[in-house]
Amino acid sequence: LAHRLDGIPPTIFTTMSALATRTQSVNLGQGFPDVDGPPEVIARAVHALESGANQYAPGPGIPALRQAVAAHQLRHYGIELDPDSQVVVTTGCTEGIAAALLGLVNPGDEVIVLEPYYDSYVAMIQMAGGVRRPVTLRGPDFRLDPDELRAAVTPRTRFVLLNTPHNPTGTVLTREELQAVADLALEHDLVVITDEVYEHLVYDESEHVPISTLPGMFERTLTLSSAGKSYSFTGWKVGWATGPAELVGAVLAAKQWLTFTSGSPLQPAVAHALDEAPDFPTALAAELRAKRDRLCTGLALVGLDVRVPEGTYFATTDISSLGWANSTEFCLALPDRAGVVAIPTQGFYDSDAGMHLVRWAFCKDMDVIEEGIRRLA
Ligand code: GLN
């Protein structure tokens, strides 16, 4: 392997899903729903396949999808975008992250990331030649401490890579927490790259605030999202980057050499979803809220300390109460011991603050969640 991959293990999601298949476990690990998104959106993709949308789409994405993304940002957040220069379609948010980091980060640039971090951030910061500076979200509620954030800034800091609602903790950053990030970005001339794929999956009183809507932040924020989580099409790999033309242009500059363009037949279907099924994500969140509650109640009954998430489709538990100290060992033993797969959060930390934390997905059929709990019990 090339040195740019030094120390980067295979993604935990592949490892754990393969383990789930091999052991016929209930898979509460990798976050993908077991019910697909709206049938009429699938029909639209089939129609596109059959009516000849099978050759390269334009590099930045088809105009209808870029317009639909711009309309979505306006409808939900009051953000006005020029679909031609301020929206680029990516192959899932994962490509958006890769293209953003490859297109913007210079070797030696420091990137502040929230810890625990999604695994692709670490891999891509390293592949881009950057240096990560983790700032730990402190339990039990995984909050961002403005002083720790401030202390992470050095003369080489150029970026903050944000994620809200946050995977794996389920934290939805508050306006105050985001303002602390914005203050720092404005003071030190930082660019914020923000992964907001769980933007619609928020519960109770929590509200998703895009940091680009804070005063002075639009100009320095690149926002990434996708149809995978909002419309339950994780396998379609259709995402988008939005923001000022300069930052979106950097994504396109790298993306053209990564994938050149994203899948043609899925783009009109996702445009259709955004335009014609704007309420689907809210309905999905309402279903997920009941599943969250069922899973969290069950995990607590089994004897785990549960942090009920404000957003995403993941709940985090502390396994110390069961006498375990190491979440990787716990998650590797669990399929054989109980026939259930979960994700060790330990791997998303540089520090040892996540040694005893395990993530459980609840984007599953209620029956699957019930069976998982029954097995754990
Ligand atoms: N985002 C999903 C999760 O956190 C997994 C995506 C992946 O497997 N790369 O579970």
C-alpha cells in the first residue's frame, strides 16, 4: 500500500456487515435502512433507465437535480444558491468529502474534526496530506466545549470539518455550539466543511441549524449532504455539495478526476424526490423516533447505559456497566455470544475517550429491533 494509506484500517462498516452475514446476526451495525425510499422515486429511476439516461451526465450533475438541491436549501433554510455555480452533484456524500479535502487541503494544513469522527474523514484528510486535530465531544451528552475547540487552533489550522447531526453520537449541535465554531472560523480565517447528511433526521425539540446560515458564514462554508439518509437510498450514492462558487468549484475540480460524473439515471429520480416528495424525510424521522425509543428502552433494560440521540439513526451505549472495557472486543464477541452486530465507537477516536462506547443503528424494521433486543437479553 502507498504511504498515504499508512495506518488506515479497512472500514469498520465493511468488517462488521461481513461479520453479520457470516454469523447470521441481527445487523444493528452499519447504518442503512431495511426499507427503501418512495416507490414513485424508484419508478422514476426505472423510467430514466428505460428512456435512455444511460450515458454520462454533465460533470456538475444534471440541471434538474442542481435546481432541486437549490430549491431544497431555499425551502428549508432560506439559503439562496445559483444552481449553475453553487451546487455540484457527487457520488454520495462520501465522494463529496473526498473531493472537498483533495480539492482544498494542502500538505501540512491542519483540519479540526469532532471526535468521535466518521472514519472516512480521517482517511481522506490523510490522503490529502492534511493533519487532523480532533476535538472530543464530551459525554455523557457529547457536547462541544468551546475552550477545547479554541485550544485546537494552531498557526497551521485551515479547516474545520464539522458533522451535524453527528455520527456516531447522535448529537445535534446547538446554535450556540455552532456560533463558537463560526466565531473561531471568522477570527482565524478558517473554511468550514460540514457534513449534514442527517439534516432531516432530528427528534423532539432538536433543530438542525446549517452553520452556513450563521452571520458571515456562507462565504466560508462548504455544505455536503445526500439522498442516501433523507430518502433511504443509501445504495444510490447521490449526494451534493453547496456553497460559494469558489468552494464548490474546488469540489468539482477534484471530482472530475475521481468519478468524472455521477450516475445518470439516478439523478432525475433524486430531483423528483426532492421536488415531489419534500415531506418524506419528516415522515421518516417520525418513524425513526419510535424505533429510537424502542431500541433505547431495550438497551437500557439489558443493562447498558444509553445516550438517547437527538438526531441520526444511531444510539450510543456505555458497556462498562456490563463489565466490559474494550468496545472492539465487545463487538467482535457479540455475534457469537448473542447473534447481534454493533459498531465499536473506539475506532473513531485518537484518544481513549471512546474505549467503552458502542453504536447501535435503529434504521431497521421494528421486528428486527425487537429481535435484536430479545437476543441481547
Ligand atoms: N454512514 C453509514 C454508517 O455510519 C455507513 C456508510 C459506510 O458503510 N461507509 O453506518
